[in-house]
Amino acid sequence: MRRVELVLFDLDGTLADTAPDLGGAVNRMLLARGREPLPIAELRPVASHGARGLLGVAFGVTPADRQFEDLRQEFFREYEAALCVDSILFPTMDETLSDLEAAGVRWGIVTNKMARFTVPLVRALGLHGRAACVVSGDTAPKPKPDPAPLLHALAATRCTAEAALYVGDDLRDIQAGRAAGIRTVAVSYGYLGDGAHYEQWGADHINDSPAELLSLVQP
């Protein structure tokens, strides 16, 4: 097995716990309408799906509903105004990134979050300048589960698929990785969605903590 040269991470629910701020945005929308806010624990499972998932839980709407786009734009404004208040890296993640760097393994970010949110969030988390690449949901022609964002990351870092890992907390992360020919890692500590259990996603590895990645990058 070829030595891992590059570890790519999904952002929300994998690299960082952003659910408190994503949930906070939709809860402010509820409060503005005189409704009770929802517990973050109820919103957390769909946080990786962004506006679509959160608005679905909070307002019972789908992209097919006429009011969805107005609600989505309102959500974007609320989130952009406070996107890194309570968001933090997952426990041991910063140490894991440092250990990867010390081992000469580059790491990057591939997310479906749009660049207008990704770039300031990455800066606020103190990761700007450390990541070998940051690929947002509107960087490539199509978002995950299409492999285009991961293929873009490989090209940007001049790394082969065989020498990379993709780490994610959602089925579409694993689907995108497999389609790109990259070994995949599902993280049990992430948001995980509300569909099939992560053990059924077909990931090459399952990690219960960020530190477990280190055992996968050894020569």
C-alpha cells in the first residue's frame, strides 16, 4: 500500500464542530417568527447538509417548496453574520494536524460549504496557511457526491489518488472519495446524517477519533 502523502478532510462535522453556529442561524430565524428555538442536538445530525438539512428540520421545507429559496437566503445572511462564534475544531484535531505536518503529510479541506463561508471560517479557526488546499462547494463544477471537488484537490496539490485519504462524516463524502479513487475514512464522531448507518457506507476505514488517522499514514 502506497504511503499516504495527503489527507483531505470534509469541514463541517469532520474537521470542525460547526453545528452550534449553523443551528444558531436557523434558531434566530425561528425566534424572529415567534417560535421556540430547537435544541442543537436535534439539528446536529443534519448540519452537514447545510441550509437544506437545517431548514428541512426547522421549517419542514424542501428545495421544491416555493418559500425555500427566500428562507435559504435568509439563513445565509444569518449564518454569515456569526459563522464562528461557537464553532471549534473537534477534540484532538489540532494535535492530529500538527502530527501530520510533523510527519511530512500534507492535509487539505474539501467541503460543500460555499467559499463565502468557507474562507472566513477557515481563517477564524486558525487553519489558514496550514492547509495544502481548500476546496469549497462552488470551487469545482459539481459538489460532492460528485468526485470533481476531490479531483480538483488532487490536481491542486499534485498528488495521486493512490497517495491520498479522504475523511468525512457523511455518505456523500465516501461516495465522492470512492468515485475519485481515493481511500476513504468515515468518522463516527461526526454528524453522520439521518440515513444509512456509517458502517454501511462502504468506507475503507472507520475512525472514532481524529488521532486514529495517524495509524493510517505510517509508511
